[in-house]
Amino acid sequence: MVGTSVVHPSHIMPIQFGFQLETKFYMEDNVTRKPDQPVLYYEFTNGEQTEVIHVVPDGCVDVLFLCDAAQPKAEICGSVLAARVMRFQPGTRYFGVRFLPGHGIGVIPLKAWVEQRVALQDVFALPDEYMQRIFEAQHFQERVQWFATLFLPLMMSKPLPELVQFCLNEMTACRGNVTVNDLSMYTGYSTRYLRKKFEDCVGFSPKLFAQTVRFQHALHMIMSNDVDLLDIVHEQGYYDHSHFVNNFKKFSHLSPHQLRLEWSQRKLITELELL
């Protein structure tokens, strides 16, 4: 029997490390993560020679504003299913809003956004004034405020069906270490029915979403702590080191060791720039 839907505190905000490693002046706002605003706001400036940025699966939907006075535009970008590169305009500031897994945009199911990149105004008939508020804002926090006030109320989708939300919460609470058979036992529904409902609503199969959750938790451990990689293997429930590396590279163009080195180098560069 499915119980009352709650958001588990173990839910982490998924990371797109390419935005942090391959761009300039990356910043984000975690303060706005509230029950009625399950989003992460972020901003970065693309390098003059940078035309592509690596992206990884996260189960999210992002809204990206290209803040170029000459050619401003906004896009909805769905999650990828494996490591990809996305094209961006060099030397340009981007403002982004990342919706947590399970939170869509408007009435269109999350499945429709997977691996898609669509012009925002093809989906929402927004007043030009709304767009200009974002493009002409003087700083990051002003863009955050305008989006939360003007855009977010129009974009938030209806809550997921209780069954799907329960499954999503269980996967999150278990850091991806739960099978569809487990979910079937917990809920009393068949595995076939669960797979169909979950994929229709979230865009991922339960198995792939669980793998993505575990990958994202591993990312947080690599980028947030100086823990041994073997500790990540044990804590995240991988069979062994080889299973961890192979699974990680499936979702990323880097091995865990390579990402740790690049992240350490980037932090050192940032610290030197602040001196």
C-alpha cells in the first residue's frame, strides 16, 4: 500500500560538473530550495573558445537563458540518458534554472523532455517583458528574483501520481540501491505496471533512474569530500571498484579518478584567482 508522499531529506540537488569545470564564474543559489520551489538557480559565463560543454544524466529539466543583448534566447533542456556534449555560444553569460527530478514544466510529461532542447517560447506564450527582465537584469540575484516571481508560477507542473512519487522517494532515500522488484513488493503493483507508470511520468525507466541517483551521489562524494574512492564503492552499494568505474564512465566522459583530479585543479585555480 502506497503511503503519504513525502520528500526525503536525503534528496540531493543533481550536479552538472561540466558547467563548473568548463566555464567561468560559475555560481549557484541553494537557498531557494523550498517545497514550492524545488529548483536550483545557477549562472556561468562560457569561455571565448568554448563551444561545447559536457553534460551528464541527472533526471532534471533545465531552463537556460542566453543573456546576449544581440541574440537573447531561452531554452528548455531535458536530461540526457548518457554523457553528451551540448553546444553553447562562446563568450556569453547563461542563467539557468534546474527543476528537481519529478518536477516537470507545465502540462507536458517529463518523458517528452528527455534528451530534448526546445525554445521556451515554443512551449509558453510568455510576454516579451518577462524575457527582458531576465536578459536585462544587472546581477544573478535579480535574475533569480524575476524568475521566481514571473516564470515559476506558470511553469510548475501538477504533482506526480502518488505511486510514482512514492517510488521516486524510495529510490532517492536508498541512494538508488532499490530494484523494481523491491518497489513492487512495497506497493503491491506489478513490476510491468510500475515500469510503465514511472517511465511515462519521469522519463526514465526505474532501473536507469536508480542508476542515475547512485551516480549523482557518487559525484557529490567525489566533489565534496576527500574520501577514498573505495569508500564510495562501499557506501554507494557498488559490487566492487571495477563495477563503480564502469558504471561511472557510462554516465560520464571521465573516470572517478580523472574527475577528482580535474575538480582539485579547478578549485586550486579558483583559490589563486581570489588571492
